[in-house]
Amino acid sequence: MKPSKIEHIGIAVKDLDKSISLYEEMLGYKCYKIEEVKDQKVRTAFFKIGETKIELLEATEAASPIARFIEKRGEGMHHLAFAVNDIEKRLHNMKETGIDLIDRKARKGADGLDIAFLHPGSTSGVLIEICENKNKD
């Protein structure tokens, strides 16, 4: 895969506003963006620490993946995201090597990224997201 960096760490939360306040106090950084991704049924909030971001994720519907995650496991780390170049090529290569893909094609995610998820059954139980910022400077 050869990621260029850890893009972000996704954390599932029940109450985004309450969690933003907690993380602002705890980290000493302000949330720089709140965004709703309607097709993923989620509201997100971002903090930047160096080159890595923390993404807080709150379900907007009871049937959303984040709501199901919290129901099963409670609040906590949801996924680890890596920045890559040429996400479509990376997905193709991973499929060829036998990694089970949740997303066979990249889709639009929060914070202007193209994203795709790898199945945790193929990644030692960790939900992995790969991301590409096609609008980078």
C-alpha cells in the first residue's frame, strides 16, 4: 500500500458536541471543521495534530454504521486511515493480493477526501481506511 502518513484516527462518539468540547479541552486544539456526510449517515468533527487528524464520528441515523458500531462495542476507536496516492490503483493491488475490500471503488468522504475501507477480517481485526486528497496543494 505504501501510505505517505497516518491521515487520521476515527473515533465513534455518541454526542459530537460534547465530544468536541472534551477533545478541545484535552488536546488544547480547536476543532477546525464539522461536516455531515449524508450518504454515510454521519456527522464528523476534525482536529489536526501535526500532520495527523483526529476525526470524531457521530451517527445521524439509528441504522448508520457508526450507530451499529457503538451499539456493539461502545464509543471508541473506529478506524485507522492512511493517506495514499492513486487510491484506485491501491484498491486494485490489494484485491489482487487477497485483501477483502469493503469498498471496491473510492467514494467521497469527509474533509474533501476520496476514501475506501478494507475489511477488518483481512487486516488483523482493524478497520482500515485508505484516503486520497486529490485537491492537495
